[in-house]
Amino acid sequence: MKLNYKRTVLIGFAFLSICAFWQFYDNEIPKILKYSFGLGETATGIVMALDNVFALFLLPLFGNLSDHTDSKIGKRMPYILVGTALSVVLLYALIAVARKSGNLLLFMFGLLFILFAMGIYRSPAVSLMPDLTPAPLRSAGNAIINLMGTVGGIFVLIMTKVLLKEAEDPAKTDYMPFIISIIICMVVSVVILFFTINEKKIKKEVEEQGGLKSFGEAFDEKTSEDGEGISGEETNGKMPAEVRRSLIFLLISVFFWFTAYNAVTTAFSRFVGVVWDLHNNDYATCLLVATVAATLSYIPIAYISGKIGRKKTILCGIVFMAASYIITGLYPHFSASINIFFAIVGIGWAAINVNSYPMVVEMCKAGEIGKYTGTYYTFSMAAQVFTPVFSGYLLEHISYKTLFPYAFIFSVLAFLTMLLVKHGDARPDMKGNILENFDVDD
């Protein structure tokens, strides 16, 4: 059984559109709140957390709804199309109308509406890959999906450098060319997805090949097909206690590493100005280095996880990131060598992202992928509710220099809880040499 790389790339266009939006949101919304509306760091952190509060409810809701949807164009596609259409219209209005009005209340309403629209299709879009990919190949599939997501992130970072020229008064910066480029990217991506992926046809083909049976399908048996024991207990179709414990520790780990990573991505655009005296969007270069490193490492990491397992690969990724955080935090001023550590952060984050979500869906049944996708995002979003507020308070009331030690501490906590995860580590059969793993089924 081989991964269909061409099809997975096309499925990944949905995630590309999502990541393009979030790259803009994480980098620029805090600056707009600060410079256009005069919010302090703590208030900005609270506003940045509101989108994640929304997500805590919306992502499980729409993930579960899409599990039970049966339309002519599939389970997930209706949500992707509606969510994208609403998002691009609202994004344009947010910048062209709400920001220019100078009315904070109008801007906040605009933010809430666009976050609702994004919430409609995030879980369904992410669920599409495991829906249409054989269970043992989902780490490799997730590598491709994340690669497509980073392509979206790279596009936005490049557009930041090319189209977003900061004015002497940051409140007067012209965002419209930049926003139009993001809208075009999102629309084109979803159009490509819609016209190339026949969700119902592909799922039927994969089911006929017996490819959708994951560890979660074995709950009616005493042991799973991949050899992971469930203690000989009768499960009656329910998740066994020890598998549930593994799932809980995995989700806690997700919370911890997102707490660390999101603190850096959210505050970095301001950190570089305050601590390193970098201005005119020069922060984008460091983030671009991390994103490119992640992009280049997704496929090799998928191969490595096939050899040593998902859990060990994630643990290595956490070590890479934790070490890079603490070393970067020791720099008193910017140096080109910092880019090396941002590249290592990118590689570490890729190692985590390639494997963590497939471990979650490995523990569920095929008909519950949307539900567990929503659960995965509940924990990642809970971290992103907590971390902008808590880290924002530390930045404002103690020092911006707390940013990287903060990220290091939560990375260590993620490592410790990840050690307690015992399930979800399915590994595909590897071929004789690395090149055979890149075969593409037409």
C-alpha cells in the first residue's frame, strides 16, 4: 500500500488556505490592535485569545457535524466551500472597512465574524486527509498536508516583505494590496481542491482497499492489528482505559507545546522591536527561515517516523525546539546566527506536526475522525487562549526577555507528558530504500 502523493497534495490545498490566513492573523492583528487602536500588551493578548475561545466550541462542533453530513459533494466539502467564501468576504471588510473606521467595537465584531467563518471549515478541512488516506500512511500524508500549509505560510511571509510597507506612523500602513494577495491565495486554493478531489469517490476506493481500518477499529477485539495490546479486556466498541490515558496525555502534550510555540509566534513581531531593535517587518526573515526549514523537513521526517515511530520523532522535535528557545533567548541583540536556531525550531515543529495529529486519529474509528479532529484542536486552541494572556502579562509587566524562557519551560512539560503516551504509534511497512517511499500512485 503506497501513499498517493499527487492526491494528497491536492487535498492539502484546503490547509494551505487556512495557514495563509493564520500566518497573517498571528503576525499582523496584534500590530493592528496596538498601533491602530492603541491597545496594550495584556489587552492585545486577551483579544488574540478570543479567537481561540471561539475555536474551543466551533471546531469540535463542526468536526462532529461534518462526520454526520452526507451530501452529493461529500462530508467535508460543503463546510470548506461555505467557510472559505464567508472568510474572504469578511477579511476584506475587516481591513477595508473596520480598520479604516478607527472604531474598535466594529473591528472586534469583524474579527468575531471572520473567526466564526474560519471555524466552520477548519476541522472538516483537516479531517479530509485521514478520511481519504490509509491509516498506516497518515503520518506521511500529514507531512504533505503540513508542507502545503507551510507553503501558504511562506506565501504570506513573502507578500509581507513585498507588499506590506510599514509607514512612519504604523497606524497608517496600507494593508490592502497585502490582503488582496491573501484572498486570492485562499480562493484559488479551494477552487483547485473542489475541482480535483471527488471526496465520495476517493473514500469508496480507499475503503474497498481496506485502507481506513485504524487502531480505533480494533476496540471490539482484544488486541489491535498493529500489535498494541489492550490488556485482553472486552471493550464493546468503547475506547479502552489505557488507550484513553494515552490519548489524554497526548492531548495534554499538545496543549503544552502549543503554549510554547504560539507564545513565540504571537509576540515575536513585537519582541524583535523591543529587545533587538529590529523594525520595518524584519522579523519576517526569521519566521521565513523557520517556515522554509519546516517545509524542507516534512518528507524526511515522515520517513524517519516510519523507521523509529511517531512518538520518538515527536520527542526529538520537542528537544530541538526547547534547545533553540533557550539559546535564542540568550542573545542580547540580533545576529544572523539566530536564523540557525529558527531553522532548528522549524524542523522540531515539523517533527511534532507530522506525527501528533495522526496519533490522535489512530486511536479513533473512521466514522469519528471529525469528532477527534475537533478534540485535538480543542486542546491546541485552549493553549492559544491561555498563552497570549499569560505570556502577554509577563511581557508587559516583567520583561520581553521572558518570552523564550517561557517557551522553554512549556516545551519541557510537553516532553514529560509525551513520555507517558503508549498508543497511536502505528508504523507503515518501509520499502527497501528511501526512494521507493516516494512512489506515487496515479
